[in-house]
Amino acid sequence: MEFTASSLAAELKRQIDGKLPPKATGFGGMNHFSAKASIAIPVSSEIYFDAIGVLLQQLADERPEWEIELEGDLSDLTITFSK
């Protein structure tokens, strides 16, 4: 199966969304929250960076009040939300 940047971003986002509190709760008054996601498949650097770009844009569009930091690679990605 061939993976695209969009399919990788969608899988990472699915994992992240499953770990985040609902938007309506505003993270329960928290100012800092981290979630982990991973995909254990080899992909080219181009697909990796494109997937991370798509993911970051989707997260930023959905939660504009948060600063979002991504750290790591596809097999061990940490997403940190801060206010």
C-alpha cells in the first residue's frame, strides 16, 4: 500500500483527536497539553514533511487559540498545545 502525505496526516490527526479533550471544554482550563502519535512505516523525507505540514495546518485551523509544536518523527511524534 502506498502512503501519501494526506493519508499519513489523516492517520496522525485521527490519533491526536482521540487523545484531545473536546473543543467545547477548552482543555478544561489547561494552558499546556501534549499528545503522542505514531506511524511505523518508512516514507521519504518529502512525504514526511508534506504530511507534517498538512497536519499542522489542520490543527492550527481547528484550534487557532493554541500554539502548536510538533517534535519527533512519524514513529514517535509529540504534539504540544500551549496558550
